[in-house]
Amino acid sequence: MYIHKELDNNYKYIEIKNEEAEAKIALQGGHIFHYKATNKKPLLWLSDTAIFRKGKAIRGGVPICFPWFGPHISDETLPQHGFARTALWELVEVKEETEKLTEVELKLESNDEYLKVWAYKFDVRLKISIGKELTLSLQIKNCDIKPFTFTTALHSYFNVSNISDVVISGLNGAEFEDSLTNEVLLQEGDLIIDQEVDRVYFGASSTIKVEDAERSFLLRQKGSNSLVAWNPWIEKAKALSDMPDEGYQTMLCLETGNVRKDERTLQPDEVHSLEMVVR
Ligand code: TA6
């Protein structure tokens, strides 16, 4: 079953529950901010001080970065990570496929407001499957008469028992750009996080395994050759007003993307599909 919910400030989201899982998806940003398989802990991290308000991205869950990831390439007055994560998406349908699987489709289309900051017509669909696995599939279509190039990411915040216990495998040998130092390096072995990390990996395995002291999960990716790993660590967490000071200890961002040199170009009518599956 699913229900439409609304906060006092008109912030709308839908709540989904089936035999395998439960989830919450905000229409602003097409943003899933809760997913929990039955009898398991919540998979997605959500800040205790997250803000649910028009124009503000939720700190947690899976923000959708589009049509650019990170700061805008030439205009720093434009919103970090693009406008899609704070835009109001339209709910296309909720399909209760079986008692164990619910599929939600949302869409975002170009309009006069977006055309002012990004001069291309697009149609973006986000399909979220809620079941034993969580699947997010982002389909980006060029509806313009000229090609466009974009960057994008499923900026996923995962819950971990304690960041110090986390081992991330599947990155061994992959090149990464360290956003903190601008160095380009090669990953040796598993990724362990014991300080601030903000990296873009290229050519990692399409299946990443995350293990902590209490559980492990697999992240499978399609249509992506770049993966962002981010943990703000102590000082940056303190500086983020919508994250508790100790919030960095229980979160890990691993973001399936098309980021930096993995940017994609679409010809008119072409579609690119970016997908992540977690179980
Ligand atoms: O994906 C990593 C990153 O781009 C970091 O550089 C970090 O700033 C983070 O995203 C959060 O960005 P936000 O705009 O949500 O504060």
C-alpha cells in the first residue's frame, strides 16, 4: 500500500509499504529519504537534523544531482549539484506490481525557469523499485534539437554502524581524483575511511561491497563509470547545519554517477540510463 503525506509547510511525500520493504519519497527532488527492508535496519542514512522545506535538499537518502554534479562549471551563483534535487518532480505512477514489489515513477521536464540556467529541453524519469532490493533508475532524454552534455549522480547516503569499521571493496586498482587535494591516484586494496574523503573513482568494479561491523550490502551500477565516495569527517560535519556533529560516524556517501570525465552527451531523442541496485 502507499499513502500521500503532507507536512504543515505543504512538503509532500509518499509512504510505501509492502511485504518486503518500506520507503518514503519526497516529490521535491524525486528524493527517496527512507528505505528499509523488512526486519533489517534502514539502508539509507537520514540526518537527524535534515530540513524538509521548499528549495532545500534533504541531507540524507538519495538526492538526484542533474544536470550538473558539484559546482556549476562556470557560474558559481547556480546551485551546487544542479536544480533537479530541489525541483518539484511530478509523480507519474505508483504500481503495486505484487505484494512484494512497488514501483514508483517520477518525472522532471524542462520548463522556462530551467531553460534560463540550462538551455536544453529534457525529460528525466526516475523509477524507484521498492522490494527486497532497492533499485533507482534515472533515464535522461534529450528532447531538444541540439546535443547536450550533462553530469549526474545518485548521491546516495548509506547508513553504517560506525564509519571506522567500514570496508569498501571493488575499488582496487581504480584511478581516483581526490577532490580535497586535486591529485589523481590509484586505489590500492579496499577503501577504509579514517579521515575526510571526497573522491571520484573511475573504472571501479560495477559491484561494490560495503561491510561494517553489523552487516554488508552490495551496490550494483549500470550506465556509470564514475563513483563518488564522500565522508565529511569531523570539521566539515560540524560546519553543516543540517548534520549533527557526530553524524559523519554513521554515514557514507557512495554515489553512482556520470561525473567529471564520465560526463555524457546525448543527441536529440537519445536516452541515457543510469542505474543502481542495492541489496
Ligand atoms: O558528493 C560529494 C560532494 O560533492 C562533496 O564535495 C560534498 O560537499 C557533498 O557532495 C555535499 O554537498 P551538499 O551540496 O549537499 O552540501
